[in-house]
Amino acid sequence: MTNIWKIGTTGLTDDHKKYLGIILNKGFVAIGHYGRNTSVWERFEAIKEGDVILIYKGGSEGKFTIFRVATVKSHIKDSYDKWSNGVAYTIIKDSPKELNFFDNDAINRVDVSFWKGKEYEDVKLKEDRFISRAMMPTLCPVKEKHIQYIIDKTVRDKLMSIKNSEKGATLQNSRVLKDELIRDDDLSSLLTEKKQVILYGPPGTGKTYRARQYTLGKNSDFIVFHQSYAYEEFIEGIFPQITAEPTGKFEPKEDGKTQIEGIPSNNVSENNEIRYICKPGKFKTICLKAINEILKSSEVDKAKQALQSGKFDETNPLAGFSDEDLQVIFRDVESKASEYYLVVDEINRGNISKIFGELIALLEKDKRLGSQNQLVVTLPYSNHKFAVPPNVYLIGTMNTADRSIALLDVALRRRFGFIEIIPSYSLLVNRIINGTTLTETGAVDEIKRWIANNETDEQKLAIAALYTINQKIKVLKDCDHQIGHSYLLTTKNEGGLSKQVIKSGAGLKAAWKYEIVPLLREYFYTDWRRLYELLGDEFIEVKKISAQGISWRSKDDLGIDDGEDAYSLQDEINSEFADVLKSIIGSPAKSEGQESVEE
């Protein structure tokens, strides 16, 4: 299956352009990230021969322009500098106009041996390596909704044909990782339809990871809700600002008045040490960025006039526009404007009504700027006009073991789409058996074969034990309290690249003893019999209690009986860990016709 990738950067200084031009002239693009972004390297490893790449340059307002379309010939890894690798390619299509932004004189002037893994010399430039200076830090899969806006019909048709064949292969062959389908298809379509989505599921299923991966390389921000999070942090609020070295003394002045960002205050500190400002919260900030981008690129006369008047205020961009003006300016701009994302982790932990305020109504698709039922409000602290633009998307995550989805605020439920993220056995099994892309059904069948064949490999046994426990939890409790696959995963560095692999040895044993078992202990806190059913003798010690030899005042009244079972966690695991996992799995069921709970 052919994949389509976009490779680019927004930080194009004149120096960067010069170096970038040199390596692109050689049919190569360097991929790297100064921040050591591991996701870039994981995606780099996924690129294969025959894939299509779109090389682009970004703009200051989040826009980007594709200037080269090519097919991948090979990976090239640099043994000298593990942080800058790349791909060699064959050009499909160039945009000559956009290629002019390179320093062609530099391309012609500098004669370098291409990609030899050593230092390069340039008489005019002192840097040791120009490859590192021309790294493209953004590497992302390309979505269908982005392809349809490519102006060049030849390129657009070619990419769409690739995407259509990819869809056909997906429908005909279900051997595709389920988590990839969720991220690329369900999440994209639901965000387009609802504008805001919540990923929910048991702990350790990768909800936050999926949300971060989806927004990687895009205009995005990340926050975590908690019990103390409030409207002031999310939308806007009044906060103190230190303007001088504090003395610790604060007294209101009777006749003192200051105008602070539109807010009058009678409380002024001595020596002007503290003042209060109205500060935008995370969501308002990202909305302002999206609104300002659309206004600055608008062809509507009203928008142009406002920008040219010299009175335009980016902190209050909707001021001076009537609701009718805003509807015209923002109508049908979603397909042209950059997308902005806010990821809200643990969204169910916050007080939704307190945090969202009037935003609950503004979030709806038909209440956003430019829509039929556009809703513009005046914010209580700043008195600024505010509305949610059509190109802002919100992705929330929630742990169902912490709080059931049924307990969510009804107003929030109606305005969000929901995608359940369940434990993925295919993700684990496919990391054990190299080169496979089993579906969930195929992975479960493989796990059952391991159990039936008395598998001895510790990693396979750990996956089988996790599967067995989850099947029992669904019967003893519910689906919301399963154990996620990420408890068995860790990050490993191979050749400078970070990869997710199954834990092994001491790391695997620690994951069970210090993460999985305590979580199960919390699930079944007062129900030792069920906990024993899940974990067995290796983790749970069972003793018969005896009341003999103890002095009691009224033993009979207390209902104390000798011979009852007393349960406690084992202090140490004395058996081989493979045998411990086998004891959790137990013997495979032999009775035919016995139905089990399946994914």
C-alpha cells in the first residue's frame, strides 16, 4: 500500500534556504528534529520505497505551500549524525515559481560530495554541517481532505487515486491495525462533523497518545483538566501581574484608579508593585490565533478595511464588525484556513459547567462564526466580543475506570462525538511477530494458540495473561475497567531512533507487580475473592484464620468463625515469572460450546 507523507518546515531563514536548496538539488530531503521528537523517527521508519512525499514550506500564519512532489527511492541514514537522516527520491512534479525561493547561486557555487556522513566545507559559511542546517522537522501522513485543495490537477488526481486504492484495500482486507483506522478515519470524519471529539476508554489504551499523534506537526496546544481548573484558565480571567520587587505590603488607595486592559480597578498597590490584567485562557488564545489568520487573509472588503484602518486589535479582533459582517467574512473559510487543535486530557476530571461557561453553546458547529446560526457573545471580564471560529477543533480524553461516560454533563455529551478506545491486542502481537499486521480477531486467535500450545516465551505469556484478565474483568465488573495494552509497552532506542517494544525481563515483571496488580487491587478493593480469581496464588496469599489462642470479650456476638479465608498480597514473587504468568492464564477451557466474552 502506497502512503503519502508531507515533509516540511516553517523556520526558513535565508541561511536555511541556501542549505535546503543544495540538498534538494541532489534529489534528497533531510528529516530531523532538534527537539529529538521521537514521533518523527517512528514515522521516518515507516516510509518505504514507492511512497509519495510532498515537500513544503510553511508560512508565518500556519499556511504551507507544496513545491515538490516525489516518490521515495530509499532511506538514507547518517552514521555520523544520528539526528539527521533522510530519503532519496525521484521527482514527480515541481512548482517552478515556488522553487525560486532557494538561493540558486549557492546551489551552483558549492560543490559537495553528497551525503557521505562527514563534515562539509563551504568557504563562505563556517558551519560544520549544512545537512543539519536544512533538516525538515515535520513529517506527517497526508489526509484526503488536504489533497482535494491542491491546485495542480495532475498532482491532485494522482494522490486521490492513491487514497482511493488505499480505501479499497482497507475494505477488502481487514488486516490493518485497528488503532490506525481509529486515528485516521473515525477521528477525522467525526471532527469534521462535530468539531469536538472525546476519546474514552480504560486506562492504558493510548487515548492521550492518539490525540497527541493526531495533532503532531499542526497548530495545537495541550492542557489537562483537574478539580481546580476554572473558566479563568480556559476562557479568560483577571490575574495579578508583578511589575516590581514586592515588599509584601499591599494597601488599597482610596482615590487610586488605573485602567488595566479595559478593566477599571480601585485596588492599586504601593509603588505600583502589583497590577491586575485580564489574561486570555488556553481556548480563547487558540481561537484568537485562528480568527486573526482568517481576517488577515480575507478578501472581503470589510475585513480589508479593518486591517488597513490601523485600529485593528489582535486581542479583540471581532470589535467593530457587525454579526452580519462576521457571517460574510467567515462563511466557507473552513476549507481554506489552517486547522487549530486543543487537546484536553482528563476532560471528565474538571467541573464542565464551571470551566466552559457560555462556551458550551458556542462550541456547536452551527453556532460558530460564519454558520447559519452564528452566535457571538460578550465576555464578562474583558467585555470583548467572542465566538468560536470554524477551524478550531477540540479533542478530549477520559478514563472510563475513573468516571463512567454516563456521568458526563448532558450538555457536553450532546456537543461532542465519542470514540471508544479499547485494549489493542493486535498492537502487542504485531510487535512480537515481526512483519505482521493482524487485526484484533487475528491477534486474539494467535493469543489463543499460544495458550493452547503452552507457550513458554515470557513476552507472549504476558500478552496472554493480559487478555485472560481482561476477559474475566468484563464478566466480573465491566468493559470500562479493563487493563490497557500500554502497560506492556516501553520505548527503546535503536540506532538513535525511538521505538515502542514489548517490555521484557525485569521491566516486564515490574510492570505487573507495581502497575497492573495495584490497579486491580484498586478495582476490587474489598473483594479479595475476585482479585484472587484474577491473579492466583503467585500474587495473592490465602490463609485460614483462627480465633483460637486470642482473648475475646464476646466472641459469639461478633460472629467470628474459625477456618475462614484471609487474603493478602504476596511480599515477593518466588517462582519463575513465566510460571507466574502461566498461573494467571490457567488451563485452556476444554468444554465445547462454552461461550466466552470476546472483543
